[in-house]
Amino acid sequence: MKLPLLLLLLLSAPALAAPRAAYVLRIEGADAFVDLGRADTAQPGERLRVYRVIEARHPATGKVLRDRFLLGEVTVLEAGETLSRISAPDELLARMEVGDEVEQVNPLAPRERPTSPGAATPAQPSATASAGPSDAERTALRTAWNTALKLPPAERAKVWEGFLANWPQSDLAGPIRTEISLLREAPVASSTTKVPASPVAPVLKVSAPTSALTDELITVSLSSLAGATPRAVMVHWRERGSPTYRTVHMRAEPHGHFRATLPKEAAVEAGIEYYVEAVEPAGATLAAAGLPSRPQHITIRRPPRDERIEHRNRSRVRVSDEYVDFNRFKGNDVYNLFEADFLYRVYTTVHAVRVGFGNYRGTGKPRDQLDDPTIPGQEVGYTYGFSELELRLHPSLALLLKGTAGVTSDGLRGGFDLGLRIGSETGTSLLIRGASIADIGQRGSLALSWDAVKNWPMSAEVVVTNEPIGEDLGVRLIYTVGRSITPWLDVSGRVSYQLRDINHSGLGFGLGTTFHW
């Protein structure tokens, strides 16, 4: 009985019905979609205003304040029955979000419903009738309607009788009296009559892993625990750091369950971000998990025994030779170092093992004797083998432990070398080393390596040492540059400048070759 009266009120007093709220439902590339269609008088070329709604709780009163602010205007490109595709300037599109309110700039009159065959054509209203009820009468109508809405029929009839007592000349007096008669004739509801329950708000639960392995299939599921079952469910995903999302539609399963498996290429080591949306039977879109601006995360890791890691760049052979002069090629403060080694990467806490051999030959004497050609220099030699462990304490921190053993002119001798690398072994890093060499001296160094130019690795190094006879300290400045010839062959060259003091200095040169597989 209340339905005919509601229709009469809506048709006779349009000001009673507030405009239906419309929203931005989806943004895909340069297009956006809103829930205004032909049924809402939307048409191609029409201008719409987009508003950002802000809600905040007042810190003093605790009252929730709500307001909206204009973002800009958009144009309807294509109008469907219930949805429209809109176009917005790039700057506005970048600021728009799902959930922004949309309003027609110049709303048209609602479409007329077609009359049934044989129905009489209503007479045209007079100029006086077209004015409609006054604002005061409309306010009274709205108050009476809201009051009577939840009352039983007899009480509802009393409300409408009270309205007619105050507004006996209302244009709606006839329909209201008809409604009162119908309400008086309605049977009294028994105490056992069930009152229709209010619609239950949907309760949606999304399940997805928080971590996965590379190339593993990732499944995202949704369960409808209460309320109407969604009409459709979508999961939107992207690589972590990517600006755009890709969409996968979930397939419906019995008992309100939905499931989707992301493409295999989604499981990349950088990780993925996603959010899930559900479409209600009425067409509204709900955020089930995450938002485009605040997505959910899935961390992607490599398997503990990934074969690609196990067999990549594990072995290396290097041969190098270096000539170092401290006294302008006079031959009395000079040494030559030749080394060859083999390195094998384990890729565990013990990151790499290196073994090799070397030959050290030099001549030197105290600095105060360098300018006296009558005093012969002291010759030194050391032929040795060595082994080195690289312990990976962190992906960017490694400890190097090296021990040497060999023979000099005085018999069997040994030495050690300690190093700390900060950064990547094959990329940019800082290497700090300290060494003691039997019967030869001590050495401390600081080296910075980088690979800013593709296939041209470089390094700069500062060395403080008292080689070759363990007497006076000297400083070396070294620059090294390499070149990748093939995927398995590199060559390198180095140049150095070293000095004991301003009067005793010299140049150095070195070459190296590296094979790796």
C-alpha cells in the first residue's frame, strides 16, 4: 500500500527525492567508469563534475565532519544503460581515485515511462498546478513519510490524517485519503508476524600468501561470509614499483567462493602488489582487500637451491703480473710480483674459496742509502702458495682470510692477509686489506671498485707499505681498468705512482687476464 503513495509523491513532488549519489568505479589507462547511465539521463558529450569527499573527526567535539571539494570536470564518451565511460584531462585523471563522487553539471529531466496501451492521455496541467506544492508542504510531506515508514498500518493512517488536518487543500489530498482507507482495511498484524530483516552488509574475506618463491603459481581467493554473494570479483596486480596494474577476473565456485591464479610471470623477485574488488548484485563495486594507493604485498624469494644460482659464475682463473718502482728506475728500490689463482664460489656462508701461487722478487735498501751508488741493494725473494676463504656475513658485507706459505733465501716462511669488503663482489664495493709478508714487509690498502660503465670495470686504490725489505714506509696510488672481451674472458691493466719522499718516487705497471665460467 505504501508503494502507490511513494510513486505519487515522487511524481507529484520531485523535490522530495534527493539526487542519487554517483561514484567513480574504475580507472583503466586513459578511461574511467562511473555509475551514471542512460537510465540516469547521462548521454555522450555531457559534462560531469568530480568531487573528492573528505571525512574527519573533530578533535574537541568528536563529531564526524564531512565535506567535498571539486577536482574538475570530465566528459561522457559512451553511455551504457547503467554505466558511462568518461574522459578526463591527464592532470585530473592522475588525481582521480575510485570512490570519488560524480555529479551531472546540467541534469536533464528523467525519461518518461511509456504509457500502457489504451491509457488515457493525462490533461496538461494549468499554470497554477505546474507550480507544485510549496516548500513548507513538501517538508511536511517528507516528515510524515519518514514518520509513517516504520509504523503498523493503523498508526500510519493516523499520521496521514494528521497531515490532511494541517494541509486540507493539498493537491495530494485525494491519493492520501485513498491510502488511509486502504490502511484502515489492512488486517492487524499478529505478534508472530515476522518483520523483514534489514539487508545484511556483505562480509568478504580474501586469502592470499604473504610470500612465495620465484616461478611459483600464486592463488588469490575470496569467500562471501555474509550478505549477498558478489556478481563478479577482480584481483588487480603489478610488480612492486610498476606504475600500472593488470587485472585477473576470479572464477566463481559453489557456496560463495571465488578463486584466481595469477600468471606465472607475476612471481618475480622484486615482489608484487595487489588489491581485490567485488561487484555487488546491484552493480556497486566494493574494496575487498587493499586499495590502488594502498595495495597488499606478496614477497617473492628465490628457492634455497635455485639451480640458476648454483651454476652461475662459479669458477674463475686469474693471472697477473706487476712491476713497482720507488726510485725512478734506478733499480735499487723495486719489486716484481707474479700471481696465478683459481677461485670457486660456493654461495653459502663460505661464499668463495681461492687457491694459488706467486713469485715475489725485489731489491731495496734504506732510504738514506738510495742516492749512494756504492752501497749495493738487498735482494729479496719469496715463492709461495696461498689459500683464501671469503665469508659472506651479509649480502653486502664479506670477510676475507688469506694465508701464505713459501720459501725465501732464509728458508721456509709464511704470511697472512685480512680483508673486509663492503658492497658487491662484482659491482661497486670498498675493500680494506692488511697483510704481513715474511722477510718482505707489511702492507695496508683501501680500494674502491665500480662498474658504472658497462663491460669496463675500474678501481682506484691507496696502499701504504714498507716493501720490499721492510724498512721505510712508502705510499702507492693505483688505478686499474678492465675490459670484458667475451662472456668468459676479461683483461685488465693498471698504472701506479709510488714514493718514499719527494726525492724518491717512481711509476709502476701491471697486466692481468681473467677467465670465468
